[in-house]
Amino acid sequence: MGDNRHRMHTEPKTLTEWLAYCERLHPKSIDMGLERVRIVADRLGLRFDSPVFTVAGTNGKGSTCAMLESILLQAGYRTGVYTSPHLVHFEERLRLSGDTVPADAWAAAFARVEDARIQGDEEDVTLTYFEFSTLAAMDLMRHSSLDAVILEVGLGGRLDAVNIVDPDCAIITSIDLDHMEFLGADRDSIGREKAGIMRTGRPVVVSDPLPPQSVLDHALEVGADLWRFGVDFNFSGDKQQWGWAGRGRRYAGLAYPALRGANQLLNASGVLAALSALRERLPVTAQAVRNGLAMVELPGRFQVLAGQPSLVLDVAHNPHAVAALAANLDAMAYAPTTHAVFGAMADKELTAMLKRMGPLIDRWYFTDLPTPRAASAAELHSRWQALESRKGVSASVHADPLQALDAAIAAADPADRIVVFGSFFTVGGVLAHGTPRLQAKHLNS
């Protein structure tokens, strides 16, 4: 019975206590494999009667989930959306009908998962923090009479905890180099892992314009119904509006999605393909599509906050996402000076990211982050120094993202812009006390 008796005296009560408990429970933060999660899910009796969308990819997963959710809510459906990681509060990881779930409801779900984990005379099952959280989220969704379930893959696809559920429609967004120590050293290997969410006879939407061959091969191998960007669906547009065409369905004169950035049309196109693929079970009107795309919100994805100076928040944390951020910044109105607050995990391709952003940034503010996985501000500074050859570019190091942002605000003129990017910890750190509204010091005198 393992730790069953001991736990009776020490069971956590609050969400904060449960999260601390989960962090201690398993020696690894990532343990690839579905067997342990499946055992606990079976003990919980987890299953969904409503259609399930599972979203995998290197970048664009969060935006895709948010657009799907927004359109389905506009169509009158009750949705459950599980995403990770969170920016500021753990509760952000699950939204039911558009609302985050309160901490006490999460705590009750964690208790149910724990009861299943150490059930009766059965052997205790070890779960990672992510696996425990995923099971708790699924348990909350199962009790919520939902019309549609949207699950974002945490890492990879094939061995990710959400893959214990068979999706009715799989969506694979971009595929690029990230988490290579777990997923493989090239796009083909990474694509093979992400393709693990496909199911026989069920639609899989691939919105990457140039998917690795491994993704296409796996769709053929398992007999999935492949919806491929540029073949089964496409978009076109001008400066005012855009249109989408897929198998037997068209949308014309659409306003651009409320989420900014050129890459969002690819994500939106994948969403419309997924909704078309499941239209018999979840019909949506053209008006729901229009309203959903116009009203979608997702903090930290090329989020531009008006102010003096303007503030751009982006969780770009790999070279592919940073390239999109750079292109989006290029497309913005001219700013005399661009300040960048940057913090990132040590295992990321830091040199490639610094190199890509270097030509756009005039002043860097490198920050420590509150996790042992992060590169220190001093390490980032030294990487940057080895690359930077332009005169007049400056850099400083800071203890946390808010201190770095404060230093940038103090140095900025009203017409400048400040970009906060890198890890979720970096963007979450500047959002910790709410959304900043900037007013340069020159305006307060």
C-alpha cells in the first residue's frame, strides 16, 4: 500500500500545498511514457463523450487552442481547454466555458487523483507534476458536461500525458527544433514524436506549410485522414481582410484574428480546417467564426500594450518563435530605440536567439529567472558580448524580470518600445502584479 497510511496524516489541502507535494513526488520533472498515467486514468474512470481536439507543435499551440475555444464559445458550446505552462497563476492551465477554475476546485481534483494513485491494495503509481496536473484537469473536465474538449500537448505528442485520450481531431502546428534532448536532434525525429497524436480514420490537421516527411508518412501508416495546409486548405488575404478555403467550404471577407503577428493566419487556418473536419458533430456558423477570431485573447503571444513607451510581450523561447517575433517587430511602426528584457532556459539555443534579435535591439536587460533550469543573467550577458559587434548597444543584468522592466522603463523615451521575451517565466514575471501600463518618466515630470 506504499505511503497510504502516512498520507492520511499529511494530505495537502490547498492548491499551493498540492503543487508542492507533486513537485516532491517524482524524482524527474519529465518522465516520458504513458503507462503510469494510463493506470491512474483507468482507476479514475476518465473518458470523454464529447469531441476532443488535441493540439501538438513547437510553436502556435496556445494560439490555436485559444482560437478554437473562442469560436466554439461564440457558437454556444461549453468548452474545456487545458494548456501549459501558465504565465502567472497555475489556475490558468484550465478554462471551462472561458473561465479559469478556482483553486479549491483544483485542490479537490488533486485529492481525487491522489486517491486513484494509491488506490486500495494496488501498487502506488509515481506521477510527475505535469502528469498529476493533467489528470486533475481531465477529471475536472469530465465532471463539467462539456460539448468540446481541447487538449494542448505539453511536450512532443506520442508520449505526452494528454495522449492517453484518443482525439477526434488532431492538430499539428509548426515543427521546429526544441526539447531535442527528449524528442530527437532533427525536424524529422521531432515530427515523428508529434505525429503520435494521430489516430486511425480520424482527421489530423497539419498547418505547418513544410511538414517533415515523417509526419506525412505516419499519417499514411496509421490511416489518419490528413488535412494538409496548401493541399486540403489554404488562405489568401490583403491588407484589409483574408479568406479561407478547405474541402467543400469557404470563408471570405474575414477580419484578421485579434492575436497579432503574421504567423496567426497559419494557426487560424488550421483551426478552420479542424472545425470543418468535425462540422457534423460541432457545427459552427460563419458569424461564430468571425466573432471568435475577432474576440480571441491570449496573453504573451506578440501582445502589444499601448503606452509610452509601447510594450511587447512574447513567450518566444526557441529560434523559430524568435524569428517570427523579429519579423513582427519589423512590421511595427518605427521606434527610435528598442529595449529588450530577456530571460531563458539554459537548454535553449541561446546564441541563435540572441543573433536573430541582435540587429533589432539597442539596449538589453538580461534577467535571472526563479527556476534552476534557467540561464543566469550573467551567462546571457556573456553570450551576448561574444556576438555583439555594433557600437552604442548596451546591456545590463538584473535579479528578476520586474527589476529588468523597471530599468528599461527608466531608460526609455516615450516613443521607444520595450520587448519582453524568452521564457514563460520572463513574461509571467512582468505580469505578476497585473498588466503593466507604461508612462515614461518624462511624461510624469
